[in-house]
Amino acid sequence: MKTNISLLAAALVGAGILAASLPARADNLLSLYREAVQTDAAYLAAQADTQASREMKPQALAQLLPRVSYGGSRYKHTISRPSYPSGVPGVPNIKPNDDKYTTHSYALGLTQPLFRAASYAAWRQSKVLVEGADADLQWAEQQVGVRLSEAYFEALLAEANLEVTRAQRDAYLTQLDYAQKAFQAGAGTRTDIDEARSQLDMAAAQTIEQHYQLNYARDALKAIIDRPLTPLARLNPDRMQLVSPDPDRLEDWIRKAEEVNPRLIALRALVDSSNLQVKKALSGHLPTLDFVAQHVSVGSEFRNPYRSDPSDPADKQMKDKYKDKLYGLRFDMPIFSGGETASQVRQARAELDKAQQQLEEGRRIIGLMVRKEFDGVTQGTHWVRAYEQAVKSAEQALESTRKGFRAGARTTLDILISEQNIATAKRDLNRGRCHYVLSRLRLLSLVGELNEAEITRFNGWLEERGE
């Protein structure tokens, strides 16, 4: 038995060591998106705000439904009576006395609104406001995908740029070593050493700067998911699909965005709500009509405080109890409210004008954003292909420069310039690829289509380290 336990313990320890030695699975765009919709504070706040807004509908409906109330009171009374001389021969004087008795009343009432224009307008207004809140939540969900993607690819871009700078620094270090050896052998110049050292120092400074940029980019991504990151899955250029938008007409995308963009839907709901607010304010001039039913029960136990003889049976305590039932209509017609209603109407119309202008502004901004991202996708395909060719050309130029240097036709400065051209081309290529991916993601978000399925498709362009 002890042997089996020992073997089991050894197996568990071995499994733990093996698990610790395995590389951590890389975070990717899809896994982080699934976490973001559960942890992103801005999105969770939008969910709570939407849930709160949805409560406006039952609250407004309650103003149109019957209201039933029950209330009552019960009081104890104490009456202090001073002494009074009767002033009548043979009639005893009234002696001082404290009398106590109780009274109570209970009422059960029902009120059913029959005509309340303001309440009806408020109920319709609550429905469009809830629709707007749902649209705002959908827009917040789109923005989670956009913000996460931007932070993710900014981190990848910072990593790629740091790698380019490190490779550039290593190339400069190699060139400096070559220049120093050549100078010692009498085949080089001091200028070659100084130029190589100058470029190496610049690359070292850029490495420090890009370390900071990478740390900040990763911190921005961590702020969304609220946990440390594992190595990020990288963009695989061979998996990228460099295609133009579908449909390929800008006007089609703008028209679609104007119809289905969640932010514009929310703004249109705000205009509809403002229209109903005007009607609600105007209803302040209209009468109200309610059906009212009430059942009242009143009782008391009363003794005449001025009885002359407490022992007289005629002065005994009296009990009184009655019930009152009433049913009918209650009508109220406003005549003059000091100008309050007219002021509320003017205020509501100004708010309506504001909402209409906000909708127009939103329509223009969304149209501009669609145009920008559409062009980013369209031009991005040409941009990426052009910089891919630029990298190939820069690498070929460097090889030719090295051959010319060995032949004595080129200088160290020519090699350093060629190295710088390669680094610049690679940075531009990395930036172009990330820009293309983000433009496609943003374009989808503007038409409300950036969902998990689309994130999954773009996640297929990534590969984990070591693949």
C-alpha cells in the first residue's frame, strides 16, 4: 500500500514538473475577446446601464394600471372636564372628570386611470428609450471588439518593431566589429568606426524607447482583461487574406451603416423620445379622467364629557360605527399653472432640436468613419503588397551593397544606409499589416457585424509561438 502511495506521489510530482516545463499557451485575439466581454469595465458598465434603462418600461406602464391602496388610523382621545356649578336649585354641580374614548377609520381605495395623456406618452417614450438603450449596449459590444483588437495589434506591432530594431542593432554591432578589425589591419578608416558606432548607439536608444512602447501596449491590453498576459499569438502573413471590402462600393457601406449602426439607432431613439416628450409636455393642457372606488369604515366610542351624573344610565358611553362606499369618476381640468406647462413645452421642443442635430452629427461622423476604414481596407491591400516588395528590394540592395563593399566600390556608410532602409521598410510593412487588419475590424463594427464569429475568422490569421 505504501509502495502504491509513493508511486502515485512520484507520478504527481513528475506531472507537475512536466507541466511547469511546458510553454504557456499563447493568448490570442479570440480568447482575449471572450474574456473581455466578461471583464471589461466599460462594457460591464454599459450592461448595467442598459438593465437600469429597461426598468423604465414597467415603471411607465404602472402609471396606466390600477392602483389599490389600504390605509387607516386609530386614535385615543382624553377630554379633561373642569368643575362647573349647576346654578339650578336641586341640581348637583358638575364635578371635574377625565373622559377617554377611541376613534378609528379604515379605507380601501382603487383608482384606474381612464384618460391621462401624459402617462400614455411616457409609456410610449419608455419603449423607445429601452430600444435606444439596447442599441447602446450593442454599440458597446462592438467597441469591446474594436478596443481589444486595437490594443492587441498595437502590442504585436510594438513587438515586431522591437525585433526589427534589435536585428538592426546586431547588424550595426557586426559592422562596427568589422570596421574595427579592418582599421587594425590597416584596411579601414577611423570614419568607418565612428559611423558604425553612431548608428549602433542610435539603435540602442531606439531599443530602449521601443521597450517602453511595448510595455505600455501590453499594459493597455491587460487593462481590458484585468490579468497578466502570456505570449501573444502572432500575425502570420501567409494566413492573411488581402481582399477588398465586399461589397466594393463605398456608398453601399455608408447606406448600410446609416440603417443598422447601433449608435445611429440609439440617436434615432433619442429623437423619437424627444418627440414624445413634447407631446407629454403638451398634455399638461389636457384634462385627466380616473375611475375611483373606495370603501371606508369609521367607528368611535364616545361618552358625553359634560354629563352631570356619571352613574346616570342616560349618560352611558355611546358607540358609533358606519361604512361608506363610493364609486364614480374623477375629472380634473387644468386651467392655469402659472406658465409652467408652456415653459415645459418650449423646453421639450428645444431638446427635440438638440436630439435632431445630434443625430445629424452622428450620421456625418459615422459616414466619415466608414469612408476612412473603407479606404484603409482598399488601400491597405496595395500598401501591404507594396511594402512587401519594398522589403525584398531593400534586402537585395543590401546584398548588392555588401558585394560592392567587398569589391571596394562601396563604403561602410553605404552598408549602414542599406541596413536602415531595410529596418524602415520592415517597420512600414508591419504597420501596414496591422493597419489593414484593424481597418477591416473597424469597418465591420460600423455596420454592427463585429461579433465572435468575425473575431474567430481574424483569429485564424494568427499563430502561436513555435508553430
